[in-house]
Amino acid sequence: MSDYSSQLIEQRRILHQWPEEGWTEFWTTAYIVEKLRSFGYEVLLGTKIINPEQVFGRNVELVEEGKKNALARGVSEELIAEMEGYTGAVGLLDTGKEGPTTAFRFDIDCVCVQETANADHKPNKEGFRSQHNGFMHACGHDTHTSIGLTLAKWIADHKDELKGKFKIVFQPAEEGVRGASAIAGSGILDDANYLFGSHISFMADSGEIVVAPYGLLCTSKFDVKFTGKPAHAGKEPNAGRNALAAACNAVVQMMGIPRHGGGMTRINVGTLRAGEGRNVIPTHAHMALEVRGETSSINDYMTEQVMNIVEGISKGFDVTYEVSQMGAAVDFTNDKECSDIIENVAKTVPSVNKIIPDGNFGGSEDYSVLGRRVQANGGKAAFFICGADRAAGHHQGTFDIDENALQTAFDMYKGIVEKVNK
């Protein structure tokens, strides 16, 4: 019998050393593909699982750099070509026996965080810190990927005991909620009877399972570019059109959008870059912003207010504008049948000591886009939390988790397979 526990830790530590941001995960995707194929899976890549028309926030220059990095680390040109410029993979396995099509989703990207140099930090002490400066698996997606691969191996090893079909989705670009829409748009999950996904740690500690987190917020991410006209700031400022002033006024007005009485709202302008020189009327301004809402209609309200402000500012300051959507997620509620499965499985997992029926997630997760797609096509979907003690909060350079939680998560997924496909 395979040592799944060793596989869980070994894979996680390998993945932790080479984190890649969204849409650049070419080495990570190659690692996943080679593992899945060695387990006997059919693997789909590129436009077989990605709808290019629904790709958000993909920087072509960073994509090309990601390809070069992967090639430098030994990935073959043939495999890079097979990806068609898009990261992520879906492993398919058919037991040959009639039964449900069950899908699982695991995200694979990192965050743009520098890992701490503190000698007490476990990845530093045990030799698996990030080798990619400025990037780190500081949200646990390295553990998610390892759990998914270990589950894939277990399913392949026990294929003869199972029924139905399996689709294991390794999703790129979760950070910034950029990747799920493109996978959903490919239709790869439209025949799924069930879809399960989870997050490690986040809002629960080791031994805890949150069965049905609520408060997965709708969100829309936008880049806004204002373009004005340059002029000498002393001699003839009236000849210019000030893109920086337009952007600053837009920020102030956005922060003053009336909050919605029907539920929670959020807005944040995360970056504002503008101008070319001290004595030149600023010609260009770039804003990266997001809105969130408790429901789709509230999120739409926030988006509409932002667009009204951008349009009004452009007229008032006589500048042009361009808006690009960079990410999206929706609200999501577990199907009760799936939540019941998760709860019943949790009761059988030895390392689970506390089952929490629900809890406020309080953020956005683009699993929601995939879950809603499956539900819209008549399937059932659920998202749960597998708790893990952590050295620091998510997205911090000192983040690390209790690796024993990987076994708990793996046991949860294995139990789900046994409930649904045995």
C-alpha cells in the first residue's frame, strides 16, 4: 500500500519551494501533469479546460516569464506547448462502472509575498523555503495541490472498488479570483453530479471542520486607466488634462458610495499610480480596485456606482478612461446533501475533534463560480474548511501551518469519495 502520509508532506514541501503567481504556474502545472499521468489519469490542458474569453487578469509578459522559468527548471518544450499558454490541469478517471461524476477543485497559485528569513520559521529550519524571491505559498495552496494529488493517487489505487467518474480540477489564479470563470466557461464541469472544494486553515484550527461556511462574498475586480494630455505645469497648465487629479477625485467619490441597506458592502482602491514628471501635467493614471457585496445584486449595485463615478469623472476632467475586469466571484451556499456528506465523513475521521456546522467566511473565493456553475446544471456542490494551526495569518511572510492537517483533509476527501462513489 502506498504511503499517502509521506506523499502529502513530500509534495507540499516541493511545491512550497517554487511558488508561482496566477496564470504563470507552468512549472506547477507540469509537476501536476506528470504526477497525474503516472497515476493513470487522462489529463486535459489549455483550451480544453480554459475558455480564453473568460480569462481575467492575465499579464502576457508575466506569462512568458513563467514559461521561461519552467523551461529553466526542466519542463519540456512539448509540455509547455500542450498548455497553450494557459496553466491549470484537469485529471479524468473513469472506473468503467455506472455511477455519479464527482469533481474536486484544488487551487495552485501563490501570493506575492516575500517569505521571512527568520531562522525559527519551519520552512527555513527544515530546508523547504521559497526559492522564488518575492513569491510565497502564504495561503496554503501548496497544501491544497498536494492533497489533490494524493487523493488522485488514492482513487487510482482503489479504482476497482469505486464506481462512476472523477474529475480533479487543479485551478490556476485563485488569488484575485481570476481563474475559476475561465474553467467554468470551458464547460468541463457541466456534467458533474457533485463538486467539492475546501480551504486549509483560514478560520479554523487543527482538528476542526467547518461544514458549511457562509459569507462567501461576491466581488468584482477592476483596473481603471485614465488618459489625459501633457502640458507644461508652469507655462501652460490649462493646455493639459490631469489624469492624476481625475483618479484622485474618483477615489474620494468611490469611498463615499452609499452603503446598501440590504447587506454588507466593501470597496477598496488598492493601488493608484500616476504621472510622468514633477513639472508635467499627469497624462496617465492607473487604479486597481475591487468591490464586494453580500449578494450578487448588492455587488452589482457597487459596480454600477463605480462605473457611474468613472464616467462622470472622465467628463468633468475631460479625460478618457478604460475599464478592464480583472476578477470575479459570486456568493455561494452549500447544497444540504453535500453538507450532510461532509458532516457524516467528519464524524469518522480520527483527527477531527470538533465539527462546526457553519461560520462566517468573510471573504471571496472563486470556487463559488465553479460551484454555482455545477448547481446551475443540476449538480450538487459544497465548500468546507479543514482547520489547521498556523504560525501567522494568511498572506503573511511568516505563514506556515500544522502539516498534520494535510492528513485530516485527505481523510475528509477520501471519505467523501467512499460516500458518493462506492
